[in-house]
Amino acid sequence: MTTTADRFHALHAGPDVLVLPNAWDAASAALMEDAGARAVATSSAAVAWGRGYADGDALPVSVLIDVVAGIARVIKVPLTADIEGGYTDDLPTLAETIKAVVGAGAVGVNLEDGLRDPTLHARKVETARTAAGQAGVNLFINARTDVYLKGLAGGEAALAETLRRAALYAEAGASGIFVPMPVEEDLLSKLAAGIALPVNAMGRPGMPSASRLARLGVRRLSSATGPFRAAYGAMLAATRTYLEDGDTTGFAASGKDLPDLNDRFG
């Protein structure tokens, strides 16, 4: 029987790019599914901000699990959760977190190396794979490497280090490799050619279209905090207008196409 996890893995097989919107709560995820998303991801930063925490392993795991469970309850498409660096470097604790995330309904995770030793991150990927297997889920582990995002190297050295880390994480049991920051076609092509697993790019200004990314060999595109910024940016602008003179036209304009969420969740 094909499971939701199997379906999610299959979405990375091409030939087109899996275009993933990043949600932060049940309502945003439901609207993304209704808009046609084939799967939904969470954004760790957006989830943290939505719950009043800073991004960067500050979110309590209990809050993360609550968000994942709330989203999984209202969507039918596969859900993948951004769990930052796992909120710990203690491997047994990470294993329990993975089991809890899977138990809440996620069939994929993003797990980032950040400034950590890549050897440690490989052990964390291996731990996540084992824990998910014990939970009976073929978890899609999207191992994120932050060589470009954190500026850990430049030029050809950055490419070489990214490819080295990708191979290390693949050997540890990763399902895909996430390389945030690059938008240049030549670099994206080199990354896709040099990494054996599906490559995930992060949507940023200057990023090629999804159809172009597919031709370059990229298999997944994430919106990151874009949807959160769009939603809250519109709310902030409309609120400022409202506070100036009680003018609610900004709210009306921004919300005119919002469906009846009572009906959606009823």
C-alpha cells in the first residue's frame, strides 16, 4: 500500500519541480492545500514568529509538535516540518523529537547543519533515519547545509564544501539536500549535477522559474518565510491605515478573496 510518506518521496522524482509553500499554522496550511499545493511544508522561522519566539532553535519542541499536529489534522496532502537543527545536539533527545514529529503527522523534516560540525550533523541525520524507521515511517529527511547561507566559504571552495557535506549526509541516510541562498543558474546546475539526491532551492528574488529549475536539475523549491511576510505585511499596512482614521478598506481589500474558514474547518 502506498503511504503518504511514499507519495511525498515520489513528488521529488521529477520531471517537474515540487513547488512547496511554507505554512505556519492550520489556517495557512489549509489555504495552501486549497490553492493546489501538492504538499505543504512549515517554515521554522514563521512557526516561531507566529508563536512569539525568535528563529534559531528557540521554539519549545512541545509548541512545534502542537503546530504540526494542528496542520496535519486539516490537510490531506503530505506535510513536511522544518525542525531547524532538531532543537538539540543530544542524539537520544533528537530521536524522541523525530518520533514525536512523525507521530504528529509529518512525513518529512528539514534538518539543518548551521554552524555545526558536519560530522555531527551526519550523526543527527543517521539518528533521525533510525528513529523514523522505528516509528514505521519512511521519513523524507531534507538535510540542509548552510555553507552559502552562513558564508562558511566562497567561490569554488563553497561548492566543493557543499558537495562534500551533501555526500556525507546522503551516506548517513538523507533523502534530499537543501542548499539555501544560491539563485545563479550555473551554480544551481552544478549543485544538481554534483549531488546524487534531490536538490532543494530556496525561493528568493532572482530565483529562476520552477520550469527553468526543472531543466537545471533542481527537484524542489521552498517559499521559506515568503507567505508569512506577505500575509503579515498586508495586515500591518491595513492596520496602520485603520489606526489613522478607522478606515477598514485595507482589511476589506486584503481579505476579499478569503474563503469561509468556518465552512473549511466545519
